[in-house]
Amino acid sequence: MLSEERRVEQQSALTEPAAARLAAPDVRDEFGLETIDMSMGPQHPAMHGLLRLILELDGETVVRCDPVMGYLHRCQEKIAENRMYPAVIPLTDRLDYFANMHNEHGYVLAVEDLLDVEVPPRAEYIRVLMSELMRLASHIPSIGFLMLELGAFTPILYAFRERERIQTIFEAVTGARMMFHYIRIGGVKADLPPDIPQKIWDYIEGLESRFQNDFVDLIQGNEIFISRTRGVGKMTQEKAVEMGLTGPPLRCTGVDFDLRRDYPYSIYPELEFDVITDTAGDVEASYRIRIAECLQSIRLIKQCLEKMPEGAVMGDLGRRLRPKEGDGFGRVESPRGEFAVHIVSDGSDTPYRVHYRDPSFCNMQLLQEVVPGHYLPDIMPIMGLIDPVSGGWDK
Amino acid sequence: MAVTLPEGNLEDRLKGYLDGFGNRHGLLESEIVRGSVRIVVAPGDVQAVLATAKEALGIVHLSFITVVDRVGSFEITYELMDLRGGRVTLKTTIEGEEPVIGTATGIYPTANWHEREAYDMFGVAFAGHPDLRRLYMWQDHFDHHPLLKSFEITTRRTFEGLR
């Protein structure tokens, strides 16, 4: 009984060639071999976080890829239902732990949608400043991880050197290196320390001068890099939109969609930046997108520092928040794509339901579609294209 | 082949969507709230309305699906976006102990995992789904659906004492 169920379960996830092979199990290739099933992860040295891939291999070609998740599931949505509104913010830090500021921002926007509180302009600037620093601290290591998966060790050291310095800035501003709890409902926790704007400026100038050398010249023309990434994970625009991709995996196919411009929140309409797209739709294109987005983030950080007004950093709010009944939505462009929060309020001081739409979760659906047909070692560069984070897809 | 993105003023587009849905389907409620079209339909019409959204109105992006346990009924929200900021919130309510609703995977393939998650967390079945397995929880020996209001977390008592 159980084995029959299992068989049906597995069969339903098969791709066409694999299904055909299963329908005619006696068919062998010219050497008399059949496909083998292999489990990759959850504890695999190259895997991004805790993900298990059930792979069906024909020689070294993948015929079927079935991601299995849930190894880091904490049921964040259930925990959030049992806490007061402000007490959920530190939990959102633990979602996508490479984009903590964006998670906090998304959640806070959803609550503010129900509260109609006015956020002071200085707080909005600080939020965007921190979000863009966070984007740098996520994109640069993701380039390093991609190179690590291809066997190059140096870029990850450069990447973590930069991330370390950004984390030092975060520590000075928020008091924590990763789990910030900095963006609050109605503003931010505290104003920037007086010396920090100058330090951020100096750091950004330094990064800009190093960037070309450390992350572009070192990687871009490399023959091994090109042969391992060009044409790998290639997908069309229709496929990308159909699969619900957002962020760099969508923009690398040429679809011009960025929430910062197309669904403006905070002070992004007042700032100048370009939305980067590429047409190739493969791993190399996603690398180019991330490089160019880092430069755009540097541009945004400079504008934030130049234009930042003086004033309060916290809006006028009561001690106990009771948002009105209804649905609150918050959306931000996280480094991986669209991070959305949907809060259903029943008028009490705890949310009735919190739902997170995490970009890693949605973007990972492309594994099922894109990996079949590739060689086994190409899986890791494709994971580098998506750049998923375990805490994000598992909630 | 390229994906065509919508053009024009956001308000006009939202009005166009509202009329587009209103002319083709019987809507229980329809309004524009805070820059988004909010429509409520009967559960049997969901697939038809989603097909209209994608094919006739060109809203290509399904952002997420939220299920809310209203104790006795389930409220399902489909959040759509047209890649230029025009949002459509489609709501429906299904009743019963073992709720069933038609799948959206035929129209929006990305709904696949969203529906698997909803099935895992709430036990809402999606008729016609190609691969309806649990997503996070164990496949065998676990018949609970954690996000139901009837599934109490063990520390619940402590929180109620504090409140």
C-alpha cells in the first residue's frame, strides 16, 4: 500500500523523458544501463543550506530533480500568530538571514499599512540606507559563493572581507551583527551615531575603487568561469514569469521588473537608480546583474547620505498597537526578489495570520524545470543563479 | 518571444481591471482600496477569474496565496500583480471540514508550491493539482496541519497568562 503510494507520488513529479522511461522500464541505453536515483543533501558540502534534491541520473545527466525542503522549518507564521505585533520583528530577522533588513522592512510596512502611522523622513532615509548596505552584504558574498561552487576560493575571501566591514557598520548602528531588530513600526530603533555617516561614506568610496579589481577583473574574463556558467541554467522570459521568479533570476532573462521602481515604497521614488537587466538568462547573466546592482546600491547609499534630512527617527505611536481589522500588505525588493508580507488583523494586539512570501522559496521552483537536461556538476552553478537562503525557503 | 508589460497610468489600469472582472464574472464584492483592486468571488469561479486575469487582462505574476483559518471556513487570498505595480487581491471563502478548491496551477504554474504549502499547513485540498504532497512536514505518520487554529502550540498557556 505504502509503496504504491510512494510510486504514485514519485511518478507525479517526473519530467517527460523520465516518465516515458518509467512507462517502459525494460528500455535500456546502448550499454544496457538504466537510470539511478541519487539523493543530494541535506548535508552536502556544496549545498546552500539544508536542501535535499532527489535526482534521477542517466549517466551524468539529470533526468529529474525533486527538491525536498522542511529541514529548517520553524513555523514562523504560527509563532507570529501568538505574539504581539512589535515582538514579531526579531523573528523576521531569522527568515532570510542574508537579507534581515529587508525582512524587517517588509513586515513593518505591512503593519504600517493597517495603522496609517506617519514615518518621519529621516527614518525612511535610514531604512533605505540600511537596506542598500544589506543588499551589498548579500550580493557580494553570493558572487563569492558562486565562485566557490566552481572551485575558485579567492573571491569568497574578498567577498567576506567586504561583508565583514559592512557588518561592522551594522554593529555600530544597530548593536548587532546579523539579527538587528532595528527597523521598528513607525520608524527605526535609534538615530545613526554621529560619526557613522562619514564612516559609511569612506567605506563606500573605498569599495567603489576596489570593486572593479576584486570582483570584475578577477572573475569576468576567466575561461573556466565562462565555460562553467555561459548557457547553464538558460531559461526564456515566459518560463521565468510563469514560474513566478523575481529579482536577479527574473531580470537576467530581460524582464524589467524591480519593486523599488514598479511598486515604490519608502523614499525610492526620490532617488535615482537604474534597473539592471540582461538578455542571456543564464548563470553568467545573473552574475553580471549582481555586479551591476552592487554599483547601483553604492549610488543609492551616496544619495541617501547626501540627502538625509535632520529630525526625529520614530513616529508617534501608542505603547500597545491594535491595528484596524483587515489586510495589510508589505512588499520590498530583497536581494533575492520580491519579499512580501500579508497580515490579517482582527483588531486585537496579535496578528490573526501572518504570511510571508519569500523570494528564495518561489525562485527555487525553477530547479524542477531547469535542472533536467543539465550535467550533475551544473546544479551548483544553477543554485548560485537562484542564490536561495535556507531560512527563507523554510520559514 | 518577449513578455509584454502593461503601460499607462496606474489608476486607469486598476479601473480597467475592475471593469474587466466585473463585465465577465459575477463578483460578490469589488472595490479599489489603497491602490489595489480587491474582489471577492464564489469559490467555484476562482479558476475562471484567474484565467481572465492572466489571459484577457495580462496580469502575469501570481505573487502568493494566503489561506486564513476562520474556524469553520477558510478564506483564500490570491495576490496578483501586473509587473508594473497594479495589484489585484482575489478573495474567496470555502466552507467545511475537508475543504476543496480548484487548483490555479493550470493558469499560474508558480501556484504549485504555494498550494502544496497551503495543503500542508491547513489541509486545504486543491482539486486537479499535479503533485499535491506535503511540502514542509513529514510525508508519513503526521496527520496534523500546524497552522489551523485548533493546533495549539505548547507554550500557548504561558502567553495567555501574560496577556
